[in-house]
Amino acid sequence: MSGPDELTPAEARVTDLLHQLAAPAPGPPGTALVRHVVRTARWQRTVRSALSAAGNVVAAVADGLAVLLRRRG
């Protein structure tokens, strides 16, 4: 026999469902995406000038090589 404090399977299921309903709802949809985009934008802002400078150096070297190769050929 079960004691007075033990729940029947149906009562246990109802209790479980009520606990799920009482749990705090997750944040609005897309919150994680917004955080990720903002974090990525902040990272890109700090690195953008260095990447731009490196791209300019590579372009200048490529242009210089193209000029040198045209003179020889």
C-alpha cells in the first residue's frame, strides 16, 4: 500500500506539467542571434582597419609585380 504522501502516477504527471508551466519562459526568439551578431560586429570593427591595411599592401605588391613583369616581357 502507498503512504498518504506518495503521489499516484497521474498526480505525478500533473505535478510535472505544472512545474514545466511555472518555469520561466525563454527570452524572445532571436535573442541569441542578436547577441551573436553584435559580438561579431564588435570584433570586426576592431580588426577592420588592420585587415584593410593588409589588403592594401597585398594589392600594392601585386600591382608592383604586374608592372615589373610587363617590363621584362
